[in-house]
Amino acid sequence: MGNSELILIGRQMKCEQAKRKLVAYLDGELRERERLQIKKHLSQCAACRGEADRLQKTARFLKAQEHVMPRVDFETRLWERIQRVEDRQLSPQVVFERLGRAIVPVAVALSLIVGIIVGDLVGNITLSPPGTSQEEAYAIAIGLDNFQDSPPGSLSEVYLTLATTKEAKNQ
Ligand SMILES: [Zn+2]
């Protein structure tokens, strides 16, 4: 290292100049002479040191984000998956199936709603006009005739359908 270089490095660098080159400095893109100038300035200037620190933290943060960033279609796939699970649990076929076995409730959680459904079912079957087949009565009683028009939804929707069906029939 010659004398002229030492003089250059020793020259007080203005903050404005230093900050302009901070990113390049942190990325290791500066030529040796500039790198040393910045390094020297940072050792003497708390303000620029703070700025360099902030930049470094931001860069580290962004790099970390790249690793955990979900795929672009993550949300779509998530909702599709949720939908599939709901369909499996609440499709008309499954509801029908559960009603068929409702005399022996399988779970405490299910027993409440099943109890209500069976109550509806028995009441409605009794009220069904003569000549209606057992299956038709079933479908009407649990609201499957309406239900098929709307996509399989939440338990509350099934509830609502049942409630509406019952109310309509009682009027
Ligand atoms: Zn400075």
C-alpha cells in the first residue's frame, strides 16, 4: 500500500458519499480502495454505521423470507384441500348415510345434531303425503331436495336447510 493510497483512505469521506456506496460495500462489490474508504468512514461515523447495520438486517430479513415464502398457489391449494375435506364430511351422501345409522349415535358431538335431524325426520315422514316412497320422504325430510341446488356447505347451512324445510312443512 503506497503513500498516496493511505492519504486517500485517510481523507474524511462525507456521509453522503459513504451512504451512496453502502449497499455495494455490503455486497462486496466495491474496489479495494473504495471498500477501505467506506470501512474507515464507518469506523469513525456512528450514523453511517447505524445505516449499514440497518441495511444488513434488512438484507438478512429478505433472504430469510425467500426460504419461507409459500408457493404462489399455496392459498388456492389450501382452500381446495379444505373444500375437499368439507365435501367428504358433509356431502349429501354422507349426511344420508349418517342419518341411516342415527339410531345408534356414534359420537357425542354428532348425537346432538343427529338427534335433532332424527326428530325432524320422524315428524316429517309422518306428515308425508301417502304414496311417497320411503326414499323420497327421507330426501324431502332432510332437505336434500333443496340441498342439491346449493354446494355442500357448513353444518350451519345443513341446519338452516333442515329448519327451513321443517318450518315450511309445519305451515
Ligand atoms: Zn457518515
